[in-house]
Amino acid sequence: MAQFRAKKLDLSCFVNVRVIRDHTKRKVFEQYETQRQALRYIIRNTTLPPRARAQAQLQLSQMHAYTRSTQINNRCIEGGKSRGVFRHFRMARYPFRMNALEGNIPGVKKASW
């Protein structure tokens, strides 16, 4: 993990270590996404020789875990919680509610009918 972390990281915008880790995972995944897709294409292509496909599979298995999309977990940018997070706003339920009531989120208002 330390190999991917930026040398200079502005910690003022992060709440806790989990949010920093999530940020790092997202950046690493974005960086290696095309490489992983190419390897997966080679593995699935049955017209290629088995040796080339096996080499691609070995390279893919040796890549760092942070390069996988399944490692990314949606976390609240305010509290760092991983449950009850609205994807579009990247906020947990309670912080979302408080910010919406204060009018800090554009386009969101309390429903009344």
C-alpha cells in the first residue's frame, strides 16, 4: 500500500485513515484499469496460443490487489463510514440529511406533500 501512496498528500481534506486508503485505491485502480482490461482480453481470447494466455493470467494474478475494482469501497467523505452511503453524493445518511437541511447540497430539499 505504501508503494502507491503519494509522497506529498494534503491530509486536511481527509477524515481518517480509511478515507485515505479509499482515495489511494481509487487512484491506483484508475491508473491500472486499461492494463488489467488488456490482460483480461488476452486471457479470454481463445484464438491466441495457450502459452500467451497463461502468461497474461500469471501477470494479472501478480498485480497488486488495489488494481482490482472490487477493492474500492464507497465511503462517506465526512465521517468515513462505509454503510448507508449515497453513491451520488458520497455521504452517509445522517451527514447527507444535515447538509440537505442546511441547504449545502444544491438541488436537494426536504420533501413535503
